[in-house]
Amino acid sequence: MSDQPTIDEQACIAQGDCVETASAVFALEDRAVVLGSGPDELLLAAAKGCPVQAITLVDPDTGEQVYP
Ligand code: SF4
């Protein structure tokens, strides 16, 4: 099962890099919101590309935090 992304709304500065990287997973409202999930590599690229590390990835099978 794909990693589950969550966004720290307090940290997000709404500049949209995650939406550009993974538009099926993230959307921009007042802050970025999670629409669903996607391939782990894409989620990791989006999370790593976030300038304020607002994106957390958790493996739903193990409960382990994958990133950061
Ligand atoms: S990349 Fe990070 S700061 Fe930018 S919109 Fe996405 S969650 Fe917010």
C-alpha cells in the first residue's frame, strides 16, 4: 500500500511545489491539501521538494514514518 502523506498546515507556506510535482495527490487551497495517495517515489519527491518540510509520509502497513 502507498505511503500516506499528511501536511502540517502551520508549516505550509502555500507556494505549490508539491502540487507541481504530484498534482493528483496535492492541491492548493489556503494551504496545500492531500487529495489522495500515489506512487511512493512521487510522494517522496514531493516531500523532499517541500521547502519547509511540511509533508510527512507514513507507511500505513507498518505505521512507520518514512519521511522526514
Ligand atoms: S511544497 Fe510544502 S510549502 Fe509548498 S505547498 Fe506543498 S506543503 Fe506547502
